[in-house]
Amino acid sequence: MNILITAANSAEAHRLKNQLNTENIILGDYLELPAFMLKSANMIRLPNPISLSYTHEMLTLCLDKEIKKVYALREEELTNLVKAEQLFGEYGIEVVHGS
């Protein structure tokens, strides 16, 4: 089981990663990330939450990466994911409210 934490370029994401203290954490961001960060297997580019297909892109990503829990740290990401919480739940993916 993998855990996704969004807002990878924020201090909050790294604090949460340290608090969770597990190796199965993937950090992701839709904002620009330095190329060296994306070379890590545990760092990914996420879809932009203003995209009309954001929810489906995130669901596909979670299924592909075997993500079972998503901590969406940016408001626009969380807003979209909460609207699709039932859909994600049908695939065994938990959208976590707050950190």
C-alpha cells in the first residue's frame, strides 16, 4: 500500500512524510518541480486540479501506483477529491481530510 502526499514542494508535505514514518510514501505536485526531484521513484508529477479530467487522472494514477491513501494538501486538490470521495472509496482509496 502506497500513500500519496500532494504539494511536494512544500514544507508541510515533508513534515507529514516524517510524521507518517513509513517507506511507502510518494510525494507529488502539479506545480513545477526541479528535474532532479522527479528522478526519484517516490516523487511524481500530478495532474493540475483545474483540469476537467482531474478526478479521473488522479484515480488512474492512484490505481497505477497502488496508492490507497491520499493526503491532498492544497485546497483546490482537496475540493476536487472530496467531491469524488465515493468513487475513490469504491476502489479502496481513502481521501484524507486535513493533515
